[in-house]
Amino acid sequence: MNPERAIQFVRSQGNAIEQARLRVILANEPPTPAVVAGLFAGQRSDGGWPAFWAQDYSSLDATCFRLAQ
């Protein structure tokens, strides 16, 4: 594995959340409020996230997927 190539890939191809995650890892730089809001977008009041096919209910699978992102 080449860490420099991996870093460059995330910087050039990563979305805002992936790039913020990289900055936290490399420079301990906290994410912006917009990135934090993006992390929690769509979260339901019970703490879970809905599956795309059932927006009115939290899904264990969808929540695990979001937390793994």
C-alpha cells in the first residue's frame, strides 16, 4: 500500500465527508458544521436511519450502513 497515493486519491476523488475524515486523521482538524450536518442528514428521531424503500421506519441495516460510511 502507498499511503501518499491513497491520500491523493481521497483528496481528488473523495466527497466532502471523506475529505473531512482524512483531515481529521492527518491533521486532527475538526469537521465543519456543514460536514457534521451531512453526516446526520436523514437521521430519524429514534437515532436510526430509514431504508430507501421505507422512509417512515428506521432500519437496522440502513443504520449500520450509514454508521460504516
